[in-house]
Amino acid sequence: MDRAPGPSVRLKLTLSYAGFVVLGGTLLLAAVWVFLNRVPHPGLIIVPDYRLAVVRTFAPTAVSVLTFLLVFGLLGGWLLAGRMLAPLTRITDATRLATDGSLSHRIRLPGRMDELRELADAFDTMLARLEAHVTEQQRFAANASHELRTPLAVSKALLDVARSDPDRRTDEIIERLSVVNTRAIDLTEALLLLSRAGRRSFTREPVDLSLMAEDATETLLPLAEKHGVTIETSGDVTPATGSPALLLQLTTNLVHNAIVHNLPARGTVWVATGVRAGTAVLTVENTGRTLTPELTSTLTEPFQRGTERVRSDHAGVGLGLAIVRTITHAHGGTLTLTPRTEGGIRVTVELPAPSPHPDAQDPRRK
């Protein structure tokens, strides 16, 4: 926004301080003048032209005092204003650096807590989150470019083979192209879903997580049977508020990951829902190979996998838990990943439970 130049805040504060000092001095001198002229003084000999004599004696002194107060107020106000505004100067410099792209700079204003230091700390926190977000977006863009380049390169190689060898059977090439193209489409859709969930552009509605768990397990039951995995569900009605489509995607991703990243045979997936301490809780737990806490903490990053990619139609694109994390945060919830001692992982999603309806707070209300 273009603004016309104006006086600085320091100059305004200086003039304000000086004005108050001069005003206070003027009031004080006025009180002395009234005292000298209106209050009787016992033993005082009144000479002719008393008032004129008082004016001649008092006026130069008053002018000298007011001049001193004006100079003192300007100098003192300038120094005090500069001292008080020094933190704002540091905050302004940090803002300019951030505008130029330097997000690693921090103000770190010393001293005890006050309004300016609270502002500086809040600005440092904002810069830290912004830097982390930008770093994450840059890493995500690089990973997404890499992941998208792979199916495109494979498609190009297959087309080059078909062009160079006209006698080669096209059925095999078409089948492989179809698989690669499907994977590219899945990856693109996952990226779009991740972006949509991150923008929080959805309408919140009442949702029952237990029904989401049932829908997800029924949909993925054939996949579980194919992998020799048993799914066990439990839990009561678990009300929450959010996007039914996104929360169903969240649940489906968790169950899908639990099935695919499981034991080679006779694996188990446990899906449980419930209300705990005012939050709606969804827990998906599965058997599998032993994971370290360090590896577990990276599984929510885009394109991170705890095991080698499974070469099947259900291999996924490495965005399952990243989407789960984004959807959870978009709904104001928390996501916790805990490795199981026996092998596998436990994923817990906690979402804010909906507040009771006002009419339900008092059964007597009609």
C-alpha cells in the first residue's frame, strides 16, 4: 500500500513528551502566579504598582523555566522514545529480511516479558513455522517431481521400445502402460487431495468415526483376504465433526497401510474407535516387522515408506500417512505413531469431539 510520508513515531512521541512537560510547567507557573497575586501575605508591604513589579520579576523567570522545560522535554523525549522504540526497530529489520526471503533470522529480543517482547516472540514463532512450512513445501515439490518423473520416464521407455520394434507384441506394452498410467493418476489425485486438505476448504458436518471404520474395512476386506490379513474392529459410536469424505479417506488410508505393510501371512489389523477425555479417537494397529522410533517419526513425511515398495496394484504412492496427517491437522486433531514391541505400528488419531447441543445441556429445556 502506497502511503504519503509523515513524521516518525519517535518524533511524535518526542513532541508528546515535550508538550506534556511544558504543559505541566505552565500549569505550575500559573499556580505560582495565582498564589502571588491572590493569596494575602501577612507582613507584606504593598508598594505602588505591585502587580507590575511582580510581572517584571516573575515573567523572565517563567520564560527561562519554560524554555528549559521545552529543551529538556525535547532531548529527554527523543532519548526515551528511541529507547522505547528500539525493539520495534529490530522487529522491522527482521520483517524486511523475511520479506527478502531470509526466514532463518530471529529477533530474540532480550529482557523481561512485556508487550514488545511478547510481539517479538510471537514474530519469532511465526518465522519458525513459516520456515518449516516453506522447507516442507520445497521438499514435497522435489519429491513429487521425482515421483511423477518415474512413471513418465517408464512410459517414454515403453513407447520407444514399441517404436523401435514394430514386431513386438503390443498387448504386453499396453498392459504395462496402463499400470504406469494408473499409478501416475493415483499420484496426481493424492497430491490434489493433500492440497485440498491442507487448505481446509471443506464443510464441517457431524460424523461417526465408527461408521467410517466399518466402511473402510468392508471396502478393503478383499485386499486383506488377498494378503492373508485378518481385520478386527471394535468400538462404540464415536461422534466427531468434519468432512465425511476426508475422514473416510483418512480411515481408508490407515487401514490400507495396515494391510499392505503387514506380515507376509497371517497378519492382523485392529481398528478401534471410542471417546476419550472429550476427544474422538480412532486407533489402527497392525502386526508387521519391527520399526524403530526414529523410522516411525518419518513415516508421515511425503513419499516416506517404512518398508520397500510392494509391487502390486495396491502399492500406493507414498502419500498415505502424509494425507492422514494433513487431514488430521485440518480437523484440529493430533496424530500419534507408536511402534509396537511385537512388530508393526499403532496409529492413533484424536479429533475434537463435537460440543453438546444447547438443548441437550438441560433436559428441562423445551
